[in-house]
Amino acid sequence: MATGSTELMFVQRLASNERRIRDKAIKKIRKYLHVRSKSKKEFSAEDFLKIWKGLHFCLWMQDKPLIQEELVDKITSLILSLSTPDQVFLFMKVFLVTESREWLTLDKWRLDKFMMLIRRNLREMLRYVQNRNWNKSSIDNLCAVLKETVLNPSDVKVPFGFRAYFNLIFLEELFLTGLKKVSSLKLCEILEPFFNFLYQSTQKEVVLDIIKKIVNPIVINAKKLFCTVQSSQLQAIAVCEIIEEKLFNFGKDVKCNSWQRRLFYDQVKRIRDFIDTTVALKIPEPDYEDCDIQLNIPQLKTTPQPEDQKGKALATSEKTNSTNLPDQKAVKRRASLENSICSPSKKNKVTAENKTPVLLESQILPQQTRPSVEKKVVFDMKKNTALKFKKGMKISPRPVYSPSKKPDQGILKSPIVPIHQSPVKSSKKKSPKVQLFQKDSSQRASIPLSKSKKETSGRMTRSRASDFF
């Protein structure tokens, strides 16, 4: 059977109405891809276009969310059945071409499952590059696929919605595949198709979308990485510097448009501000509060000196300090120090238990300034009018207002009393209250009854009626 007819047969089986036929076709196509990729006759772009057409309509015909998710996993795992990396990247390239072509045909009922297919397929692509340790050849092949399909600046037929969704999910899936282990240079190499599109494209809405969803989140995530790990600080700063240099070179080019140059320079300014703040945080500022100034003053022995040696020490100290304190105030201060040392008080007396060293006058630093006297602020309680007012409020001659009478009850609960009359307390039993509302509509409202029939009875009898004639 010819190879062209096999792909057409797979398309017919994959787009079948019956789920049983579609499941069998997916199992067979996995074996077919694995066998033919190892043979000498490799797949072409036309063959993959036919296969992806059938896979697209296979998902189109599938209902129920859980079964759709299972089918998406089966479709994305077809990459692993291909043996050579060239076939893998060609398979991914044709996938992006078919989905960009069919994007405008999707309705609101089928959009979610195809968005899930694009996300999962991109994840498998990045995992394939990750399994190869992010080597240069695989990164170059990935960038070539993106430049020729989604991020092709000369291709105007690619819908904006497809590009916007791809920009939204790219960084999310890149972080999920282990972006922290990637170096800053490799990260910039992966993002090269986006910067190429920024430089060459004239589609303003796509350029603004890339800056919003690719450039800005990288700077924000760089701040998070800088705050967490020290090893990632240098990487975050290096990535920001490379992006800043590229955008600055794009902006200073003669071919750059005015709106693009303004946009690039705004981003450059923002990135430079971030780099300056991070570098400033690294330089430790001297902490003057915790700094202790230590004077190298030798400590004396605790043994008390005789009076002759004390006099000699004081005489030598007078000669040395005569130049520093020539005033009369200094002489008085020196005399007071002599008295305190020669005749110590009970508090300052040196004992064997305390063992506090006695400093001579020569070891005490001269006070060049007069010591400041602390002024005591006296607060007069009598002059404080606010406190008087507070006291008066506590002990007030006028009693607090307390109503003598309690307010009357509600209308439905209180007896009907004329306005001009005041309610009088009676020792007799109270008459039954008026009930304005009752559950049974058949019964009438009960009226308070008295002993006299004339006052109570409201009906007209014969005897009463004869009075009128």
C-alpha cells in the first residue's frame, strides 16, 4: 500500500463518528510513527499535515471533559514515539501550523479543549529539550520552530488570539519544566524568538502583548528570585542586564519606529532602576548605633596605695594637666578630685570584697565642655483645668437624667386610652384587652364587657325599639 494512501486512511479513521474506531486509529498511528521514523524513508511536512488534520478532528468529535483530557494526553505522547530529534521538531512545527490555521474555526464550546491541547503539547516540547540537558542544538531547533510559526513577524495570517494565548502560557510552562536550573545565557537564548519579533514586527498589539506577558514577568520574577536565594541573585541580575542591553540596542537603531523606541526606552529605564536597587542592597551600610568606641585605658591593681605614692602621683598629674586646664574652674575641679581620692567616702571606699579599681587624675580624660544640667519639669496639678473638668464629671452635683415614667407599650399591646386622659390605676380586675387582629376571620373582635346591659349590648331589641315610636 502506498504511503500517501495510509495517511489518508488514518485521517478518515481519526475523524470517525464512532469513538471505538477513533481509539483504534490512535493506537495504530503510534506504532506507525515509531516504525517509520526508524526507517530510511522519513516523514515529510505534507505527511505530518495530513496526520495532524486527522488528530485535530479526532479531538473535535470527542465529548465529555474527562475523556477529552485522556485523549489530549494520548495525542501529546505521540512525540515520544518518534526516534530522531529532526522528526520531533518537524512534528511540533506542523502542529503549530495546523492549530494557527484552524484557530478561527473554533467556537466557544470547543475552545477549551484545544487550548488544553496547545498547552500540553508545548509542555512536552519543553520537556523534550530539558531531557537533553538544554543543549545548544535542541535550543536552536526550538527557536527555529517558533520563528517560523507563531513568532514569525512577516506572517500576518496567524491570528492575534493564538499568539496572545501562546505568549501567556510560554513562561508558565517554562517555569514548570525547571527554569531555575537553566543559566541566564540559555534562558536568553530560549527567549530570542520573542526579542526577534519585537525588533522586526510592526504589529503594535502583538509587541505590547509580548512586553506585558514576557518582559515584565521576567523582571517581577527576578525580584522574587533575588529575595529568596543568593545563588539566583546573580542570575536574575544577569538576565535583566542582557534584556536591557538588547532593548537598548533595538531602540537606538535607525530602522526602529518612534513608538517602538519610546516603548523600549521605558522598559530599559525600568530594568535599570531594578538593577540599581538590587546592587544598592548588596552594599552593607555601617551601623553607627551598635558601634562601640573603646578607650585603651590600662586598669590599675586593686591593692591600695600608700599616701606617699598617692601624693607623688598627684604631683606628676598636676604637671601634665596644667597645660590642658589653665583656668580657675579646672583648678577647683582638680582639688575636688584630690579630696575624693585622698579621703574616699564610705561609698567609694576600696575594700577587699568590692575590689573596684581607683583611677588617678592622670587617667581621667579632661572635660573640655561643661556638663549639661538636666532641668526638671514640674507639673502643677492645680493649674490643669482638664483634670478639674474630669474630676467634676466624676462627682457631679446634678444627678444623671433618669426618666420617671417608662414609655408606653405598643399600640397592639396597650389598652385604648384617650389622648387627653391619663391612665388611672384601678384596684379592680382589668377587662379583657381589645384584639384587633385574629387568626379566624369568622370570629369578631372581642370588646370589653361591663356589668350593665345597656352599656355592653350593641344590638337593638324590641323593647328598646319601641322607645323610639
